[in-house]
Amino acid sequence: MFEIVEMQSKHVEDAAVLEKLCFSMPWSESMLRGELENPLSHYVAALDDTGRLVGYAGMLSVLDEGYIANIAVLPEYRRRGAADALLNSLTEYGKAQNLSFLTLEVRKSNAPAISLYRKHGFSVEGVRKKYYEQPPEDAYIMTLFLKKEM
């Protein structure tokens, strides 16, 4: 089981290490700190029973739109519910903020992430050609609509 808390500056160093483990173009500590200071951003951390950061997720809210930037989980904690808990937290935040939708990009080859997003109600709404650089790859644009169309 994981505790989901608002991400704080004390989590940034561990989140930067996690970035390097999970992404080919990781965010730096200063980039992560900048996101925590951005009033439009919302970041959450998944902590294990010892208080260790095992994952984090973040999003940007612009008007009534939510843009999920990152979801990262330590490899040894994957498929144990951390990403589910993080994504649930972002979804609940989006609903509480009365956002119309949440959207994100995901590598077309990242089947586990695509499966996770589908499980949470996201659907493929488009493709961004050559979105990723290292290695080059297209991204699916996946969206969860939080409000029904009028």
C-alpha cells in the first residue's frame, strides 16, 4: 500500500533520481523544483511504508484543461499499485478543480502505460509524430474526459 501526498521540495532529489531511471530525457532537480513552485502545477508523491519516495506524478492545469506531464515509479514497485494510486489522485484533483479533461502523451511502444491509462478511462485521441527524441518515436495523445459534452 502507498501513501499519496502532495509532493514537496524534500522529495525533489529522489524524484530526479527516479527521472533518470524512467526517462531517456530526464528532468533535472531545478526543473522539478520549478514545477513545484508553479501555481498552475499539481504534483503528488507515492511513499512506501517507510516514507521512501517510490513514485510521483504531476500535471499542469490551464483554464479547465489538465495536462499530465509525468508519472514515474521505481522499477521494483511497478505493477504493485503505485501508478494506479498516483493516477487516481490526479483524476480526483482534476474533478475537484472542475477540469473538462486530462490528457497526456505516451510512447506508442509503452504497452504497460497505455494499458494503465485505458484502465483509468483514457482513450487514444491522436498521434504526435516524432514526439520523442531519444529514441525517436511517435506518441499517442490519450485523454480522459471528465465532463460530458453539452
